[in-house]
Amino acid sequence: SLSIVVVLATLALTSYSKYSQRAGISTGLALTAPLKLAVYEFFTRNGKFPESNEQAGLSAASSYTNSHVRSILVSGEPQPGTISIAYRGDRAISEGDTLLLIPSASTSGGHWRCTSLTLLGNLLPANCR
């Protein structure tokens, strides 16, 4: 019976750890709302996506931060208008992990594709998987 308790405790700890990581990553997505709006407003006015925070009329990347997020940058890589969320290292997320939001525009409006080269797929927010 003690072994059952140990197994259950291990499973609970693993599940909580993944939950904590996903929650930290999701905070970065929440911070991107004004940046996404600025990127699409720039696109509407100019017919192209911006390649920097400054071009989009935004504050410096280091202005967009919280306990999990180091900075949020608008850039031209891998394509113009990309929003890159850089995470702080803590017990849940590794220093340097990034989440990319890549824009596209069509007659039906704007869309964002979410991807990461550093975060495991099971840690990505549900709308990124």
C-alpha cells in the first residue's frame, strides 16, 4: 500500500510540474494582445508587417515582461511581423526558451501561427498544439 501512495504522489508531482510550465508559458501569450493589435494596425495602414517594435509603434521589447517573460520582440524573422516571446529561466521554464507568433493576413482577417524551436510540444498552450 505504501508503494501505491508513492506511485500516486509521483504521478501528481509530474502532472503539477507540466501544469506549472504550461501556465508560465501562457502568461507570455497574454502579454502579446497589444502587440498583435499594433502589428495588424501597421499591416492595415502599410500593406506589410512591421519588422521591429519601433516600426510597429511599440515600446522596447524589454518593456513587455512579467515573472516568466524576459521580453517580447516584433521582428522580421522568420518573417515580418513575427512576435517572439523570450522566457526567463525558472524552475518551470528554461532560460532562453522562446515562443513565436507568426502572422498572416487574408480577406477574412488576421491569423497567428504559434510555434517554438525550444519548447516541447506538450508544453505549448492548447491553441499552439
